[in-house]
Amino acid sequence: MPANLTPEYHRAEQQYRAAKSPEEKLAALEEMLRVVPKHKGTDGLQADLKARIAKLRKLPPAKAGRSGFSHMVAREGAGQVALIGPPNSGKSSLVAALTHARPEVADYPFTTREAIPGMMPFEEIAIQLVDLPPVSPEHTEPWLFDCARRADLLWLIVDGRWILEGLDLVLHIVRGRHVGPYPAGETPALPRAATRTKAGVPAGAEPEASDDPARVPKPSLLVATGVDRPGVDGNLEAAADLLDRRWPMIGVSAASGAGIDLLKRRTFEGLHIVRVFTKQPGKPADTASPFTLARGSTVADLASRIHKDVSVQMKYARIWGTATFDGQTVQREHVLADRDVVEIHT
């Protein structure tokens, strides 16, 4: 059976070949495993990728990077979101407001020194947030970029009073370390010859062309904090116009809760996943713990996630959802929609 590897897989493979450190190789391998088509034709490839990932994960800390220390955070929940921003941009306050994690929050810069994970509830699922140390021209923890490359989505956190300055700073620093944030909802461009930014246009207003084959594209949301401060609302509108409203920007306040619900919704959409509930014949659906799958996944992908034997023995499935009539019979290749209820028959 042919593998039918996708452009996303070949892009991740190119990043793996260009990687210079174990962390970069690990991030690229994990991306290859995530996007490789799941069928019998790729069973051997999947096994090889898992073996190489396991080998890199077993490296002792002294070999994990030049700093001799690793802050890798194991992915949990429906997806992993890395928070990146300048000093005192409000990252830790957001994590404290949205999760049970308790990062240190203070008015002085560089309060956060480690990767601090927390789980953010959204309807029936939980999304992992990872608070990272700030990025700064003076000093940025080198392992931060490995965490960013491994995440499923980035929040670019900026102070609502200095949105364009904060965004320009973040993009300049992380793009120089093989991380390529792009607006969630767009398709990342393949590496190409670098070009200059148009005169008078902020650096974040148009995609930055790159000849860096190791750059890992990452869907990102621009999050402006402190919208409860006087004048910040007007600054949000002005920044959105200057950025041609290209970046999906959400204004939030950890203190008042403004914008939090919208941020959660946009984060779920930015992860490109669907929630799928399962049920047994004659019994109600299990609506407490849905499976989360990549958008575009099929009934066969769901069966594989449940158990390999279920995938092999499956004959057909019945679906209740917005794209089908209740109880419609579908085959393995049927593409699942968000909140579908699936009953698999073997």
C-alpha cells in the first residue's frame, strides 16, 4: 500500500534534516509522526519514527542541549499551547487565571524562570498552557525555543499599551531561532528567499519570507493583555488596522475576565481539532470524555485511537451529527465533524 505522504510531512522531514540539535530533531520527528497518514502503508514508518523519538527522549540532560538542561513539558489534554512574550506582558497572570497552576506573578521582569504547565478547561476538554520565561534582546532562555517548536499553538502575549512593539520584538527573536509564528487560520508558506519588509509597514503585518529550512511554522494567536486599562481598547483597534487585521488578535484582562471566553474559543479553533463522542449500540453516548482528533480525521482514525483491534474488525459505523442525519451509516473513510457521536460496529 502506498504511503501517500502529505506536503506537511515532507516539510517536517526537511526540518528534521536541517536540524542541528537533539531538541530540533525531536521536535521535527514528533511533527512527522503527528502529520503522517495513519494506515497500513505507513505502519513501518510510524514504528521507525516512534523508535527514533524514544531514543532522543532517553538522552541524558547533559546531551539534551548546549545548556545541559531540559525544560521539555510532556503534552497533555487536547493540545499544547506555549505562551511567548516580552517581560511583564501578563503571561503568568493569564495562566494563573485560566488554570490551577500558580506561577509567580510580580511587577518586576523575568519572574518566570521555568516552564510552568497548567490545564485550561474548555467545554468538555482541557487544553494545556505552558508559561515560558520572557523573550528579550538582553537574555532569552535557549531551551524556550525548543518548547515553542514542540507546541501545537503559540500565544504571542503583548501588553495592550504597546502591541506593535511587543509583536515586532517577539517575531524578531523567535524567527531568529527557527520558530515561525504565523496567524492561526492561514496556511504557512514554505521557506523561500528572504525579502525586505515594505517601507512603513510593521514587521508583523505581512508574512516574513525565509530561506531558513529549519524554521518550524507554528499557528499563533496575538493576545493583548490589560484591556481593562484606560485607552487600551482604542489601541487594539489602531493596531488591528495597522496589521491589516491579518493577525487574529484577542484583547483580554486576567483581572476582570474580559475576552477570556473568546480566547478559549479561538484557541480551540486554532488547534484544528474536533471532538468526537462514542457510544455503544443501544446505550447513550459518552459525552463526558470525547476523543480529540485532528480536523479532517476519519472514522478509521477514530477506530485506531480506540484500539487497534477495533480498527481491524470494524465493518461500518453510525453517526449522529450536524453533517449527517441521525444514525446514518458511514464507512471508514467518512470525515468526522466536531461533536459527532459515533457508534462503531464490528
